[in-house]
Amino acid sequence: MSRTLFITGVSKGLGRSLTLGFDALGHRVLGCSRDQEALEALARKCSDRVSVQAVDVRDDAAVASWIQSAVEEAGAPDLLINNAAIINPNAPLWHLDAETFDRVIDINIKGVQNVMRHALPHMIEQGRGIVINLSSGWGRSISPEVAPYCATKWAIEGLTQALAQELPSGLAAIPLNPGVIHTQMLESCFGSGASHYEEASAWAERAVPFLLELGPEHNGQSLSVP
């Protein structure tokens, strides 16, 4: 059965690979990212089942407009995947200026809530839907020099599990650790060592079917892509 998915951060990394993977299986994907050029390149690789739009998830009004247009185009999502996130440059916490810290918080936490704020009423109205908020291994453990990123992913774990207790029957909220995957974000932390990890395209071959199997029975569970 074909599903409708809303995915943030689709221009690169995990979001891009998920979009391509879901599209290849015949599912409908409506995605957003800040990078218009990268979105256009992604669209050229996808079928007409995929619609993408330039949106900064920090901008609540822009998110509201995107969600409304996406719902009008395809209906409420069966799966809402909050993937958009950034990481701070490696540095001790006291070396990071306020602007850098705020940017990580605003995208990784506030951006997720902006999307949920506008998508969830539509999902509740249709009586079904799964919210998947991408967490991290660093949302369940910690590492030096990425304290702001760790803080946001720990926040995603708590935010999502609290949301799970608020949702009506038929819906679910799941914090998901994708695992360690070779992306630009990982390169910013590990440098050339990032190449020793699995590529996002290979990861998506496992992640896509796993995500499609998630249902209301998984509500509130902190899961990891196997």
C-alpha cells in the first residue's frame, strides 16, 4: 500500500537517501530543505511522486505554509519524518559563541516542533500517522566537543516520548537513532575517518523498510535502525 511521507532536510545525507528510497518503492514524498539548488537536483532524480520545497524549519510561518500546501496536495502524512538538523563545529562548549549555539538549538529542536505543530492537527484529524523524530547515538550518550548537538538530541528523545503520552489512539511518536552513517555531518566530526562508516544510500536500503513497518504499537519507544 502506498504511503504519504513528509520529510524535512531532504537535500542531502539521510533525508535525500530516504526520499530516493521511498520514491523507488512507489510512495509519495513531500520534502523540504533550505538548499534550493540541491532540491532541484534531487527532484531531477525522482518521479512525480516527489514534491520538494525550499523551507527553513526555523521559520514557523514558512513551515505552516509548507505543511498546508503539502496537505492540500497529498493529504495528511502517514509518516512525518523530522530529519533536518545541523551539528556545531568541534569545540569545547565555552569556545562556542551564542550565535552558533542558538543555530543548533533553533534547527534541531525548535524546527522539529514547528513541523509537528502544523502537521499533527491534520494527522489527528485523519486518525492515524507516525511521527519519527531523528535522534542520535549522542541523544542517548555523549561525546566531547559536540555538546550543543548532544543537548538537542537528548531533547528530541524527551520531547518525543512526552508527545507519545499525549497522542490519541492510532498515532505514534518515535525517537529514532539512525546509527553512524557517512554523511557531511559525520565528516565534520570525524574528518577522513567518516569514510569508514556506511554510506547513506546503503543505510537507506535497511532504513526504508524498517520505517514502513512502524505503527501505533511502537508509540514512545526509543528505537534504532537495525
